[in-house]
Amino acid sequence: MTSSLQKVINLKKAFTLIELIFVIVIIGVLSAVAIPKFSHLSSNAKISSEMATAATVQSALDNIHADWITAEGTFSWGNGNSIDCSNGSDSLFDCDKGYPKNLGDCDNNKAFSYLLKNPATVDAKWSCTSNSDYHGPASSSNSGVAQNSDDKADSNDHWEYDDTNGTFILKEG
């Protein structure tokens, strides 16, 4: 009796084909449910990053304008730029309106080099073709986010800077 019990125990050391198939089916069902939940994480991260940077740019513009209002002539703005508005405007700043004329050096792919105090990490993810056409991680044409229906950035959108009123806004399509 002991040897037949030993044989049964020895036979149960491996999984049967049916047990393996059930495990594979369960893993497949779990994957089919879980993968769509995680597929939008990258897109959401790009959108959040771009929206946060745009808010930072607008905040910096508002801060510069506030400094211009309270300054009596000379003041510093952005990335170490200084201006003497008692002598009039220069190539980077409009002393009549109180806003920078350009946010960065688009010719050298430095989108916010004039505006932000530490633009290197942002400039690596943003591009600009002119002072009024900016693209971030979500609105990039080659690696951006697929078109969405809400007011968040996607690859069909771009950001515009209006130096007459200091606004940095998302333009659809």
C-alpha cells in the first residue's frame, strides 16, 4: 500500500496540461483588462508636463510684467536679462507694453532661454519655429499625443505667445 501511495504522490509533482491551460487563460484575461488601463499613462504624463510648463511660462510673464510696472527704469527679468526702460525698448523687451518680445532663441532650439531661469530641461522637450509657434511633449508633431477632445494639448495643437498682452495660450488644430 505504501508503494502505490508513493506512486500517487510522485505523479502529483507536476501540473497537468489542463491546469496549465487554465493558468494561461486567466493570465490572458487579466492582461486584456489591465493593459488598456495603463496604455494612457505616457500620454497623460506628456499632457501634464506640457500644461505645467505652459502655466510656468505664463506665471513668469505675469511676474515680469509686475516687475516692469513697479520698476522705475532699470530692472532684471527672466534668465538674467536686464533692461533700462528709461532709454526705451531693446531687441528683447518692449518697454511700452512691459513684455518680452521673444521667449527664447528659436533659431538654436532654445524655446524659453530668455524667459526661464533654468531653461535647459524644458528646452530639451520644447521646440519653437517662431516666437508664436511653440510645441511641447504632447503637442509635438512626431512624438506627441493623439488628438483628444478636451482642452488639453495634443499633436494637432500648438502654443502661441502674444507679446502685445503677454499671453501664452494653447491654439487648437
